[in-house]
Amino acid sequence: MTVVLRTDDGTIRLEGTCPVEDAETLAALILEDPGRPVDWVGCTRMHTAVYQVLLSLRPVVLGACGDPFVDLWLDRPGPG
């Protein structure tokens, strides 16, 4: 699984390749506790569905995205 909830601090981590199937898991974790931050530094490739979850639910996003395309071309989602 590439969407991991860290129980020590409540951060949601995106790791490695995040395929379309991760979008539902990510959405559920954010909706369960909207205050949870998302750390996407370890994400090396992100499906657009995962990015759309971040755009629509707008959690606090930590660090720079590890996916070079997302980091270069797409706006950083987050509270706004």
C-alpha cells in the first residue's frame, strides 16, 4: 500500500507509485480526520485521481511532491 497512516503522529504518507486505487483510501483517511496532514515527499509517481482528491479535500500538504511532474507543473493543493 502506498497510502500509509502514521499512527505516531497521524500524518498520511504517500510513498512510491500512487495508483488510481489509492485515491479512495486517501479520501477515506482525510475525511475520517480532515486535520491530518499529508506528506507526499516520498511519492515518486501520482495518478491524477490521487491529485484530484488532494485538490478537492484540501488537506495540509507537507514538503515538495516527490513526483517530478506534479512538483514542476501542478499547483500545490492545501487549505485556501
